[in-house]
Amino acid sequence: MKLRLPELLIVFGCALFIFALWYSAKLDPSIRWLHFFQAWMYLATVALSLRQNPWGYFIGVSIAGFWDYLNLFVTTFLRSGLRWLGTSIASGHLRHPDQVIGVPAWIGNLLIVIGCVWAYGRLSRKSPADLLRLAAAFIGTLAFLVADIALCQPRYLPLFTAMFHPHQP
């Protein structure tokens, strides 16, 4: 199988994000199980996308798009990561790697979204029912993430409430 640019974006984006999950879990052992299970959605994205299965694209767009949305509009993880990355570059010393890792994580998810949309656009076998499949993938990945958080790190559950009111304190 020859990998074209969309598939490379998906694979590289997923690998980058899984690395960020691993690194974060290395820094904070309390989130290891959360990140272990979260990584499986990205592995499913890669496995299905490499087979040109639309479900891989739908899962990838859903989980990566949702994660990037949360970190752009709901949490301060990306902003804090960008600030500490700038400080680290200016000082020549890595400061707050637990925050800086948010930058490559966000970029990885963006690459996944771009790759999945691009690869899906190239498919010859599209159907209007794919909108329902995308909705099902979004609901399924969100349900999986909520269950993962509820079981492994319930302290993060308020993020789901905050996503509906991202600018309220």
C-alpha cells in the first residue's frame, strides 16, 4: 500500500498525539489509564484510515476535532503551552514541559482532521448516509471519551459542561 499525503498526515498526527499522551502520562502517572484508553481511538483511526475505511476518517475527525476545539475554546492548555514554549525558546531552557506538550498535541490533532477530511474527499464511494455515520462516530467517540474520563479521571468531567459555555467562568 502506498501512503499518500492525507494518510501520512493522519499517521503522523496520530503518532504525534499518542506521543503527547505518553509523555503527559510519564510526567503525571495519575492520568496513565486515561491516556492509555484515549490512545485506542487514535489507533483505530490509523488502522481504519489506512484501509480507506470511512469510519477511520469519521472517528479521526470526531476525536481530533473535539480535542482541538476543547483546547482552543474551553481550556487554557494550548494557550499555556504556547506561552511556555515561547518562554522556553527565549530562555533556551525547557520550562513547564507538562504545558508545552499541549502544542504538539494540538498540532497533531489538526493534522489528523486535515488528513481525514482530505482522504475522505478523495473517496469515490461517498453517500448521503455518511453524514449519519459521521454523527454516529462523533457520538461514539464522545461517549467513549466521557466513559474513559468518568472511570479514570472524573475530575475532568466538568470540561463537558464548560464546552457549552466556554467563555463563562
